[in-house]
Amino acid sequence: MATNIYRLGKRTEYRKAGPTDLVELLPVPFGHPLFLPKWILEVVVYGIVHHEFIHLSGPTGTAKSSLLEALHLVPENFQGICAALGFPVNPLKIYPIEMVVFEAPGELYQRRSLKDGTTFDEKSTLVEALLEAAKAGGLFYPLIWLREIGRVHSPSVQGGLLNLMTKGDIVLPDGSRIKGHEIGWVADSNYQAEQDSTHTLVTLDDALKRRFSTQVTLDYLPVEQEVEVLRQIAKGPTMAGRIESTLAVKVVELGNVIRQHRAEGRLKSIAPPTIYGYLSFLRLAQALPHLTLQQVALATMLGNAGVDDRKQVAGVLNAVFGLQASPEEDAAMGGANLF
């Protein structure tokens, strides 16, 4: 079945897209266009416009951060979707907050700082963002972005967020208040990528989880859509020419085989395959055509494999591409065939 891609920049074309069709967003500076299902774009924009608390989750490389950056850094993306949905076309202003810097709940509000030899309590970046966001007054859509929620911060820090993520008044330690009813929040995480909803060290607290009224899980695109995305990007200035269709299909197939093995507990030392990984493979193969596909794979998608995984990657690559490795390449990749 053919994969249709619709461009946001063409209003009539965008309206023809169905909910699961891919929509091409304009690229951020020095980046690639972003391709996501229409329904996901519209749900996220709806949540921002209505000041919802949004949780974007999913495995690494599924464009969670890239989506927010595309909406924020390229105003035409966000405002184009607003216009298509009949929402007021106001600017979006995002306040990125790096959650890993907070080690205790009190630091969400303030931390001790030093100036001219004197210590004082300085408002946190989160509080400063909330104060500015509260001044939006309908002139723009403010969005607090909690980056990488749950990576390493403690349950007590998660508990501290409960007092800040509210539609009512946000009460600061000095007794002052911030009106929170017109401030949206978004958090990105890998929680839904883990079977036990645990990522790294910290389980997402149930009370905090309930704060999010809009839950969006991004996943890897189906094979046929990933292939079409590669073809579309290859038309841009970052590739010297059109990529070979068969090679694009095989690269995507390799990525999906790696994902399957990772899901079953193997090849964990290999980075999860993403569109960017595919492009790295294709660009290198295009720029250095004298390299074998095994060498290209070792330098890109299969690079940095651990000792145990190197015993398997040769078989994975050869089975997908129908190759027979030379003794030197077989030794470099571990010397064992998985299949």
C-alpha cells in the first residue's frame, strides 16, 4: 500500500490527510523535515491551546523532542495547525526546564546562589518560567517543558512538582501566588517504552502521572512509512542525490530486525535504530561507494557493539542484505552467524 505524505504548508493538501496519514512539518534550522501522523499533531496542538498537561512518551528516537522543537522554532508549523483547526493563531512560547538539575524538592522553587561574596536565595529556572508564562494574557501560548522527566530525579522531586502543576494558584515559599490556569505543561519521557513503566532509576509517581490530562505515546513508524520518509528526506539538500530504493528498504528492514532483537533482550549495546541512523548509513554508503555494506554498517548503525553482541551482528546484517562476509569482516563483527 502506498504511503501518502501531506505537507502542512499547503492548506488544501493538509485537509485531505486522514488521521493516520503522515504530515510533513517544516524543518528547524539545519535540520530535516519531521513526519508524524496527523492525529498526533492535532492532539498535541489542542492540548497546548487549551493549557492541558501533556505527557509525551515512547522509545528514544520517536521524535518527542523534535516535535516540540518543530512547533516552537518554526512558528509556521504550530500556527498552521492552529489555523486548520480553527484555533486562535497566537505564537507558541516554550520554556524548557532540564529536570536533571533538581536534586531536592526545594530546588524546584529556589536554590542558594553566591554573588559578591554573599549567598542568597535565587528563584529557580522553573519559577522564573512560570512567572513569565503567567504574563501571557492571551498574547501567546505559554508551555512549560519538563525535559526528560523521571531520568534520575527522586520521588520527592516528583512530589514537589504536584504543588506546581496546578490549574489554580501556584503558591511560592514567600507566600506570593502565580495564576496557573492559563499555563500549559508538557513532559517527555521514555516511560511507555519500558514494560514496567520504569526508566533508569525512578518510577513515575501515580499522583504525578494523573496530573497529565493528555497522554500521547509516540512509536516508531511502520516499515513502509519509514522507507517513504527516507525517500522524502533524500530529496533535500543533505543528500547528494536520490537514494537507491532497494537499499532504503533494506536499511529499514535492518533497523526493525535490530529492534526485534533488542525487545527480546539481545543486541542491547547497539543504539536503537532511528531515521537519523538510517540516514547516516545511507549518506556514508553514498559518499564512499568503495566501502562494503558491512563496513558501512560497522561505522553507523552497528557501531560500538559490545563483545557479546559482535558475535551476533554479522548474522543479522548478512541475513537482511543476503551477503557473505569476507573473513576479515566476519572477524571484525565477531565471527559468528546468528542464523
